Amino acid sequence: MRHLDKGFVVWLTGLPGSGKTTVAKRVADTLRSEGYRVEFLDGDWVRKTINVGAGFTKEERRNHLLRVAWISRLLARNGVIVLCSFVSPYRDVREEIRRIVEEEVPFYEIYVKCSLEECMRRDPKGLYKKALRGEIKHMTGLDDPYEPPENPILTLDTENCSIEDNVNKLLSLVRECIKGC
């Protein structure tokens, strides 16, 4: 096992269905196969385990994401590379997350860019269809805004680039971060 004195947090943000989880999982698997301690935190898993019952209003999302920020910080300060895959639609909340994490460890914001139309076409969980039928409220991109990052350290275009290309771009960034630890 390769041990880092301090890890870091890589936070992937983008619309539902943009490919955040797919890219992050593959990067996590690759890093684990290279012997690194990696934790992958995904919105669905956190909502089913750590934060059961978390809602989707702006304040509920904020509280949900700030809990994840503290968990991520704790893991990273103990030498874990933390990959977070969360829609995290609001810039001000992402800035709060950054402040929490950066008190102890580096934080890297990654924008997973994909048009709303393409995300709706993919719709891997059927969320957009449910939202359009009125079964889901506060759906990001439809009746709730998504605010893209203004200065992400990396943008992954999952609409125009392959999964492999995006995985390799993120792996390159993570490997540079490892060298800096």
C-alpha cells in the first residue's frame, strides 16, 4: 500500500447524468490497483447510508454536502485520496465545501461538463422523466438551477470526449497532486 502523509479531495460536480460517477469510479479503481488508499463518495451512496432522508431543497442539499465535506476532510487528512461525485449545484455551497476542506488538505474542483439535453437523453436513473411527469421536485437543470464552476482546476467534457479520455485527464491531474503531497 502506498501511503500519503496527507491526501486531498477531488470534487466532481455536474448535472445529473453528466458522467461524474462513471469517471470517478474508474479513476478510483485505477488508483487502488496502483496501491493507493482511495475513497469514492457518491451522492446516491451517501444518501442511502450516512445521510438517509436528505432532501433536495437548497438548504437540505447544503447540509447534505457540508457533511460530506467534513467526512472528506477527515479521510484526506489521514492520507486518503478522496474522490467525491456530487451534483452540488450551487457555487456558494461549493465554496463552503472548499473552505472546510482546505483548512487541512488540498481541494480540487472538477467540472464534468455535459449539456442538459444530453443528460436528459442519457437519463441513467430515469430522474429527468420522473421530474417532467411531476414526480420529482427540485430537479437540477429543470426546476432548480445548476451553477457551473467559474474556475475549476479541470473541465471534463463528457459529451464530446470519450470516457477513457476523461478518465486519463483526471488521472493525470490526480497523479500531479500525489507528487505534490
